[in-house]
Amino acid sequence: MARTVVQKAFRFALDPTPRQARQFASHAGGVRFAYNWGLNRVAEALDAYQAEKAAGVAEPTTKIPDHFGLCKMWTEFKDDHGSGVPWVGDNFVGSYQAALRDAHGAWAKFHDSRAGRRAGRAVGRPRYKARRRSRWAFQVHGDSLKLLAGADARPSEAGNRRRRSRAERARLSG
């Protein structure tokens, strides 16, 4: 009998304290910074690769970083004291890794779309996330996030309301 792995995702509505809200904002801002940083590193590598090809180099040596390459570059960048990002250590490292994975995925979707390996309309070049234009979000994987006893977290009601309203509409129209 084959084993089946089931993944579940939960969405919670949180009521954070002011200190927790600042920490959430720090995580969201840090993740946005890492995503934009990752997009920029890949764009720089692509530009260098194209410049080598334009110069007539038969076999360009510039490597386009993948997710793991971006994570390695991020580690070197954040450990550099002159990088100007001392706040990086205050946030969960897995959130940065997820942002770099998303940045690599955005470039992969762009290239797949241009090569015809992706169905649907053409995907444009990945865009940077802006503070005011993007949704503040970050990912936490594994069991690194713990809710303390007495914490005010409840499952989000948005999905339940949506389902309820569909059922009510069906009942009223039928």
C-alpha cells in the first residue's frame, strides 16, 4: 500500500499586541526586501550572461542562480557587516528562504512562458514588491511558530462566510 502525504494549511485571524504587530511588520518587510534582492541578483546574472553572449563568447561562464544559489548568496550578503541589514537576524530565516524560493519561481515562470512551456497568456518579467502596493505577508514553515497559552488566535471566518452566503443564495433562488 502506497503512503500518501497530506499537507494542511491553516489561516488564522490574529489580534497581536503592538510589539507583536511590529515584529510581524518586520518579518513582512524583511521578506519583501529579500524577494526584491533575489529578483535583482537573478536580473544582474541574466544581464551579465547576455553581455557575454553579445561580446561573442561561445560558452558564457556566468551562472544564473537557482533557489539554493540565491540562499547561499543571501547568507553571504547578510553576514557582511557593510551590507546595512542588521535587522535580518531578528526575523525567522525560513521566511527569507521562502521569499528567495518565490523570487526564483517568478523568474522560472517568466522563462517557461517565453519558451512556450507554460499554458495561458504570456507572463511578464517579475516585478518588485513595493511597500504600499504589495500585501504584507510572510511564510513560516515547520514547527517554529508557537502560540502561547491564552493567545488570541481564531480560525479565519472569511471562508465560512463565503460558503454560508453561497448556500443561502442557493436556498433563496431554489
